[in-house]
Amino acid sequence: MRNDHGSNTHLHPDDAIRRAKIVKVAASPTSANPDEEPDPELLDRYDNFYQTTKSLLVLFQIMGVMPIERSGKGRTTFRWLSSTSIYAYFIFGAETIFVTMVFKERLYLILRPGKRFDEYIYGIIFLSILIPHFLLPVAAWTNGTEVAKFKNMWTRFQLKYYQVTGTPIIFHNLTLITYSLCVISWAVGIGIMLAQYYLQADMLLWHTFGYYHILAMLNCLCSLWFINCTAKGRVAVWMCNNLHKALESRNPAKILGAYRDLWVDLSHMMQQLGKAYSGMYSMYCLLILLTTIVASYGSVTEIMDQGISFKEAGLFMIAFYCMTLLYIICNEGHHATRKMGPEFRERLLNVNLSAVDQKTRQEVHMFLMAIEKNPPIMNLNGYANVNRKLISSNLNERNCFSNIVKLRTLSPTQT
């Protein structure tokens, strides 16, 4: 039989695995120490997350964005001199030559005298979009060890989840979603730049080739965040729904304690996600903030001065695209935090404490305390909390520039 998330409701017949010692995914940063790993065969067998999202990892390797590799069964590593890293250096070097040529051409266009205001806005936007390419080694590769640690935490957690609950983690439809997002990421990037080629007179066709891989990288980062938040949210819901089984078991206090350990591990994995990709997503958010503000400011100003045209439509497209990416990231972070925190806490608060023994009541209180002391917040290593408030702060910045636009249009009539 299967439950609503597709896993077997009865214990797996493999008694040797089921009675194995529970794998401890430590809460400390050393939790991904390979010396403490259990049987690699078991880790690989129950690593469904890697199996379903492998396509995105391979795409990042092909693009040279994150040269981590699966160095063995159930083990992900990052090495500066691995074949994957050397390939990334080669790809980055070749792309840098071409992107530098495009950057110089775009800069010369901005420096030409007699250009209209909206053309300067376009120039600033498309110069800023090129910057993430040059920051890739600092923002991404320097955190390669943390990314590998995060992947290993996922691998260990899935085996531990099976040994605690008796049901393996199976992410249905996640393989199809991942493959689709890989294709969509490149398709959207190419489509946006081709649209700008037709909307801008000074956007040459060969210029667009310097942007395809950058926009695809930004889209893939959004896809990566979506997939990880979705997976963590599903696991949190499954754990929450299985709490009643723990309370109805013969030894509810012990099993509830094991569930508490699982929850703490999942919470630390959420924090490790932000830490591992902090450089890339911090750069990501800054680029989106800058591009959205400049594009909105430029389009509104030009519409007030010259009226609407296809060029302003291009600026609106860029602003809408950036806000869509920011919304997806913030909304998924919000949902993952809500499922891990408030919803889980509410389920524990609804437990009838009078119907359980003293040890179980203590475990419930300890569980609530663990949620309070380890809040499942999607944080970029202290730079920012990724939730819906990040969207509102971005909108507030846009409102400030809207006021500047009003002052700019009113000032000539008052002088």
C-alpha cells in the first residue's frame, strides 16, 4: 500500500536495514564529514533527491557554474583541480573573452554623445547583466565545499528518514519538473534577448550571444531554489502527517524524539542551503533589485516625457522578468519556512497531552523548544532573509524612485 506522498505505508522488508543504527546527521557544520558516512551503498540507494534532480546538477557542470561532482556512491565533493573544475575554468575563460568583447561594445554605446535618456537606461541595464559572469568564480566556486556539504546532508538525511519512519523518500514528478526547468531556463533566456534585439536598435545580434548563458544561469538558480524548497516542504508535510503514528506507537516518546532529530536536521539543511549558495543568491538579489529599479524608473520617465513605444515595452519586459524571478524565490522560501515552522508547531500544539504519558509530554515540549531555538529561516548567510518581506522591500525602493520621477516631471513647471 502507498500513502498520499507515494511511499510505502508498511515497513520495508529489508530487516537488516530497518534495524540498522540510525544515521546521525549532525547539527554542526561538520555533519558532512565523509569519515562519518555510513554504508555508501545504502546512501546511494535511498538518495532519491539526487536521482530526480541530477539533470540540473549536470547542467550546472556543463555550464561551468558549480563544478561539484559525484565522486562515489552517496558522496558529493568539490576539488579545485578535479576534471570537472578544470573544465569549468576552460569554459569560463572562453566565455569571458566573448563577454568582454560584448561589454566593451555596450560601454562604447553608452559613452557616445547625444543619446536619449532611455538609451542610457538600456545601456546601464545590459552592462549590469554582464557583471554576474565576471563574479562567478568568487560568488560560486569559493563556496563549492559548502555546496558539496549541503548535498551530502541531503543524502544522509534521506537514509536517516527511512530508518526512522520505515518509508523511503520518493519525490514523484520531480524528475519531470527538473528536466522541464532546465529546458525552460535556456528557452526564456534566449527568448528575452531575441526580444531585446528586435526592440532595441543598438542591440546587435552577436551581442545577444554574450547574454544567453548568463540569463540561463539566473533562471537555473531560480529553478534550483524552487526545487530545494519544494522538496523540503514536501518532507516537512510528510513528517507532520506522520506525527500521529509516532504518538500511537508502543514507545511514543522515543519515536517522537527521533522525529525531533529529523526536524532539526531538516532545519539545518535549510540554513545550509542559504549558506552554500549565499554568494550567488546575494549577487542574484542585488542584480534583480538594481535592474528592476532602473528599468521601472527609465520606462515611467520616458512614458511621461515621450509617450509609450516599443522601447519602453522592452524595459517593462525586463522589470517584469526580474520581479517574477524574485517572486518565485521569495514565495518558495516563505512556503518552506511556513511548512517547517508554524504548521509543524500548530500540529504539536494540538496534541492532547492528557492522553499521553509523562515522557511523551516532555518530548512534545522539547520538540516545541527545538522549533523555537532552530527557526527554519531561509537566510543567505546573514545577508538577507528570503521571504515575502524581501519583495515588499523591493517594491518600497521602487516607490521611492517613483517619487523621484514625479519630482523630476514637476520641477520644470515650477521653475
